[in-house]
Amino acid sequence: MEERRAIGRVGYSANAVIVVCDTQEKYFVHTENVSPLGMGIRVPEEVPDILGKDIILVADTLIMYADVTRQEKQGDGSCIIGISARKFSEDVLQYLFDKIALEEEE
């Protein structure tokens, strides 16, 4: 019997922010599509090579911890990156809560 299910991507267009975990650099990006396992994101040309880096993505009502698994240069200078979702670790959750608490106190 042939398997009829597939894990496909669907369009998900939203402005977003990614934070590179080890450098804490922030970049404004645009999501392109999403699947149960990851997401495609368009990043501007000034974003350095972040292939293999851990990032945190914030888009609309979504917060995702992910690995950058693909980075492909596009004709207009931007890049499409592919990310693969990761489970939040205790350290990452603590970082998020600490940063949120700092911003609320200011």
C-alpha cells in the first residue's frame, strides 16, 4: 500500500525577528513558508553566514528555537534560510525570561 501522507510546507507570510543565540545579533526577516518540522525565511543581504547557528525566531504569535540548516543566496542579494525546530532547553528558556524581565523593568 502506498503512503499518502507527506510533510509539506504551506505559505506563511509574516514579518519576523531572528536572534542568533551565540552573538545575540538581531535581524528583521520575512517568513516564507512553514512545515511541522521547520520554516523557510527570507533574510536581507546584510545578514552574515549563519548556517549551523542556533537562532530564536519571533513572528506574530510564534516563538521558535531552531538550527539554521540551509542558506541559499538569491538573485536580489537576499538569502533564503531553512530552519529546523529544536526543543527549548532550560538555558534558552531562562535567557528568554531574563530578557523579558529586564525589558519590563526599564
